[in-house]
Amino acid sequence: MADEKIVGLDIGTSTIRVAIGEIDSETGLLQIAGTASRKSAGLRNGVIVNIEDAKNAIKEAIDAAEQNAGTSVESVITAIGGSQIESVNSKGTVPVSSNGKSTKEISRTDVERVIECATAVKVPEDKEKLHVIPQNYIVDGVGGISDPIHRMGTRLEAEVHIVTAAKTIIQNLRATVSRADYILDGVMLKTLAQTQSVCHQDELELGSILIDFGAGTTDVLILLNGAPVATASVPVGGNLVTNDIAVVTGISVAVAEDIKVKSGCCWLPAITPANDTEVILPGVGGRAPEIIMRSELCRIIQARVEQIFHMVRSAIQKNTNGSIKQLSGNIILTGGGAMMEGIIELAQNTFQTSSVRLGIPENMGGIEEDYRRPDFATVIGLVVANKSLAQGKEPKKRARNHSAKKTGSRNGDGVLKKIFKSLF
């Protein structure tokens, strides 16, 4: 029997990343067979604005991953984030069915009914339900129950987290992947996918904040008691830092990005006389090259990154009604922006906590480990989540994926459609 393939596709504002996972048919073990990243095109702030350009960039990235893995790709699962994502917490209550018995034991049908009741909230016509994630079950007033099936009771309540996305955004994703000649097996919230590759179970339980520092947007997922409680997004990211460098130094955006990646630092105390090296700014329009000290570059970068972190902090407080003090886990940094030197120290200073770390995917085996970086958290998470669910196991956070029901696959039933249905 051939090994099963799971392909994660992260369509970012500046970079498209692909990870091809293979599940061994005999051992059931997952390994990353190949990865690739290519410059993105046709996107602005995480939103596809030119389907043709985005299609070509996706095709190029997947072709490269196919070559690295020595296999071919037919279908993918992708992720979505940014300001087009909204979430809300909801609650539903149902009586437990007796099914003709004298005692009332909670069945899977009861769980399905209470989830449906909890999700019966009005969603704007331009929005589509992406995930419904159970947070807590309550049986006859007793809460904190993760699995109520087979418990005795007369009343069942469920608290759920509902994630929605703009319909047009989902439609553009489907159209772009289809034009690239791939089948879209499903769409998953980016930060939710990342929890599968970089979060530990105790971090989910204690309460943690996952911050995806991308090029066009910075997305946030707040977790508590093993479930998401809120999502947030600020419409700025690493591109704004690049623009600041370009404006202040008078160089092109492309050169500013290269300098940021190679010499950038966002924590001035990390710059010492020993590493305060010269950075050459190429001349423009016949102008002679100039030199800037790395400490001067750091001042430009730190001011903007610090502002972005303050915006994230404000968004978190707004979306959690000030309950951020309940969180005693970690702040986990992912995305391309998380790879900048000094990012942990600046986040510790801004959020006033030492509990900050980089979100680096665990070693999944395979012939390479290039994916063990914060910017690959999404694609590795997509692969890991679907591997767990495809084998009948729950991922770190149970979720029912609604948008997957509208995506196709080779056998007419998308991977996410099947695996999320199996959870209830």
C-alpha cells in the first residue's frame, strides 16, 4: 500500500511555503518528505488580489517541494488568517435524550445536538463558518468536562468558539488553487494550525498567546483551558518594518528587505561594540554607497516592532475583556518576523513577562530539517493536524471545519470534511 500524502500550503504575503508529509502505511509514522518556499505574488496583507500571479507563485513553490520530496502533488490543504477572520464564543443547552431508558446517559447524538445548538448564531451573509471548537461541556451545572459521553445527566451544555471568514476570501483561495491545477482539500485557521506544530499541551491548558508575525499582518490566537478563547489580528507586519528602513535610509524596498534579513536586530541592548558592524547602503541614481552602523539600523527596526507588539497587546486586551492575567503559559512567536534577532527580548519587555519563546516545529523526520523554523509553523501544523485526524485521533484542539464541506477532493469528500465529522 502506498504511503498517504498530506500537503500543507501557506500562502503568505511575502512568501509561499509548502510541506509534503508522508504517513508510512505500515508504521503510521509521519515524516516530512520535502519542503520549499518561494517569493509570493498577487497578495496584499494576506489577501489574494491577483489570482493569476498568486496561481503562478503557488505552482512554482509546489513544483519545488515535489522535486525535493521526489513525489507528485494532487491536493493541498491551506490556511487563512488576517483581518478577514472573526471569532465569537457561544453557548448551547439541550436536554439529554432518554432513548427509552430509565436512566439518561449522554450519547454522541446528544453531543452533536448541543454543538448544533451552540452554533445556531446568526452569521452575516458575507461570512462563512470555518471552525466550531468545543471549549467546555457542562452536565447538570458541573463544568470542566472535556468528554461528556457516557456520563449520566439530564441537561447538557456546551461552550464553543466559532471562527468565521469572509466568503469572498475563501472563494478566491479555492479559485486560485484550482487554477494552479490542484485540489483544495480544506481551509484551516493559520494560528490554529500552528498550535498543532509548536504548542505543548500544558501551554494550551495554562493559557498561552500565539503570535504569528507575518509580512502583511500579525495574527493572534489566545488559548485557555485547552481551547481557543479569542482571535485577533493587526493589519501590519514585517513589511512595515522594511518600509521604515527604506524611507529613513533612502534605499529601495527590495534592498531594505535584504538588509533587514541579513543585519537586522530589534533589541538595541543586544548590539555591543563587538557586533556593532557597518552596514553598506548601496547608492541610488548615481549616488555613492553610504555606511550605517548596525545600532542605527536597530533603532529604526525596534521602534516599529515595539509599536506592532503594543498594537497586539491592545488587540488581546480588547478581545479578552482584560482577562489576559488569567494566562500563565507562554507567549509563542511564529512567522517570518519571529526570526529576527532580539525578538524574544523585545516581546519580554513589551508584555512584561519572561515566558516568551519561539514556535519551532518538532523534528518530524525526513531527509531535511529546514522546516524547523518559526516561519514553517503553519505548513507543518497543517500536515500534523490532518495526520492526527486522518488516523482517527483528535488533534491538540478538537474542531469541526465547516468550510471543508464545500471543497472537493478526488473521491468527492475532502480530507477535512471526513476527519472533522469523525470527531462528534
